[in-house]
Amino acid sequence: MDQKIFQLDNGLRVLLHPDRSAITHACLIVDVGSRHEQYGKFGTAHFIEHLLFKRTERRSTNQILNRLESVGGDLNAYTTKEYTCIHASFLHPYLDRALDLFEDLIFHSVFPMDEMEKEKGVILDEMASYQDSPEDAIMDDFEDMVFAGSGLGHNILGLEDDLKSIEQQDIRQFINTHYATSKMVIAISGNYTEKKLLAIANKVFGRVAINLWDHAAESFQKPKKQELALTRPINQAHYVLGGHGYGIYDDRKTGLLLLNNLLGGYGMASILNLNIREKYGIAYTIESNYSLYSDTGLFSIYFGTDEEKVEKALRLVRKELNKLKEQPLSETFLQRAKNKFKGQIALAEENRMSLIIAEAKNILDYDRVVTLSEVFENIDKVSTKEIQEIANDVFGDDNLSSLSFIPEE
């Protein structure tokens, strides 16, 4: 079924993805995240996401939490470096209830002082939990290192001193500046007609005042490569190698997504897993990742191993990267990689919540929904020559920084 996109008079866009399931999945995404925060107030976007559930003009915390749970629904939220998202799953008859709750949380939260202090403690505990997980902490620290000096160069959770300093006026200023109706999308996957959804959306969100401000994030400036080794109270060494990739508007992103998938993406048959973990038994976990942002990207390879095996593991990783730079893939190998990647993408679309959130992001980024057939068509266009050119660009020595966590003596 075809998706339908509507725009309300206040600039807020609404997406309907028709689905005959008895369960509805809905999200409201705001085009703002941690990269839009002011220096000295890092953590504001994520803090707001927590506080949205802590009292509104019409509801207490308990009423917010029970509004959907009382009818078997689920409500949650998350923050990234460029987005803030509230999402919910519920039975078909409760669309009015869910959208009314979304509107209340986004436009009528009151941010009480007592709840702010409690949530600061919760987030400080969240920060501490990440430090207890070096495989997570090193990825965050690596991204901070690569994007140092930009809005992307700090953790989504923020900094401890910054978080403690955030006051009510900082919250309201951030919302007034960035929570524009023109920067929001509501997306619904469910069994509704266009007429019914538009009627509900106008009833609930039509009363919201128009706000078309456009506050773009600062442009990203690429810093020099770095190599950093830090000691930590850990038993195993952790290592990340990587650098800048392509942003969401760069046509080369599809080739790098494909290259990342065949090199160390999802599954056990990746190049790195077969040629390092399986062949030599060095690293229990070895993988590659590619994160896309509006104006840049981050490619990285992570592995964890015994400290004395780090150098050998790194030599083997660089050997595989050099192969991709020096030798074009065979057409047969590339076609297998394309088939695998397309199959994984199609399977991922079975998760309807993930699908509707992805489509909402499409509207924010491209002002339309990118179809599965378009994605497949772009993958099919990638050539062995393009893969080699991307490998030489992204895996070039001047682009690859490194960060390692080494066990303390």
C-alpha cells in the first residue's frame, strides 16, 4: 500500500502507512538532537526527552505513564545526535488517545524543578553504567575524538558538570528555539483511512501554534587524524579504527553502506569475522559500523581481544583494508554481497516500528519516503570500481584515527 503524507496548517507533517494489523505503531520525531546544543549545556536534548514524561499541564507523571499502558500499549522515547523521537504501540481503537498524549508531552510539559533534580540523578547513573561497559564507552569516546570541536563531538548523555548546571530556563529556551512545527513529523502505521487520520490529526495538533523557525546545526569541520591509547581498569583490550564517511545527501553513501556490510556488518560471514575471528581465533567480537549524519558520516572497525594480540589483530585488519583498496572485488563476490545486504534490509522492514520511524526520518531528510525498490535499485548500481574508490577514500591512512583501551598494569 502507498504511504500518504499530509501537512497541517501549522507546518506539521503527518505520514500514514496503511497496515491491516490490529496493532498500530506511531511516532513523533523532532529534527533536533545533541549536536544542536550550546557549549556548556551538553546533554540538554536528552534531558528534555526524559523530562517530557514528568508532568504536563494536564497530566501527572502517573497519568502519563498509564495513559497507554492501561490499555496494553507501550510508550517510549530516545534521543540521537540529530533527532528526538517519541514512539508508541497500541491497539487500533486508541489512536486518538496516543496522539493526544504525544501532543501533551511535546507542547505542554512543565518541567518541574523537583523532577529535574531526580532525572539528573537518573542520567548520571546512566553515564556511569556506560563506563562499566568499555565496548560501548570506547565507541562514544571515539566519535567524540573524531568529531572534536563540533556539535557531533560530545556524548548524547552530555557532560556531568553541564547536566548539573541545566536549569528550567535552559530547557524552555532550547524547546522554543528548536521544537518548530516545520521540523516535526508524526508517522502512523495502522489500519486507518486518510480521512480518519487527517480528522484526528487536525483535532489534536491543529490547535498547536505555527512555528516555522529553521535553526540549522553548525557545519562540521574535519579535524586531523589522531591515535590515542588509554589505560582502563579492564581485563581485555578494546580497539577502534576509523574515520570520516559520507553524509545522507552524498550519493556514495550506498556504496559505503554495502562495503561496511560485507566487511564487518551484520552476520557471521563478514570478511573481518571469517578472516580474523574464525581463521585465527583472535577476537571474540570484531565488527564494522557506519553512522550517517546530515553533513558527514563515521566509519569504524571495533575489536576486543587480549592485550598481547592487539598488534596482530590490527595487522590483519589493515591487510583486509589494503586488499579492498588495491584489488577490485569480483563481480560474483559483489553480487553475493548485494543479495545478502538487500535480504537483510527487507527482513528489517518486518519490524514495523523501525520501519515507520525510518519513513518519518525520510520525510525530515528528503521531504518524501524512500521506497524499498529505490534502495534496491541504488544497491544494484554500485560497481566494483566504486567500491574500490570508496575503500581508497575512507580507508586511506590520512583518514584513519584510532583509539584503544588498554588494561591497567
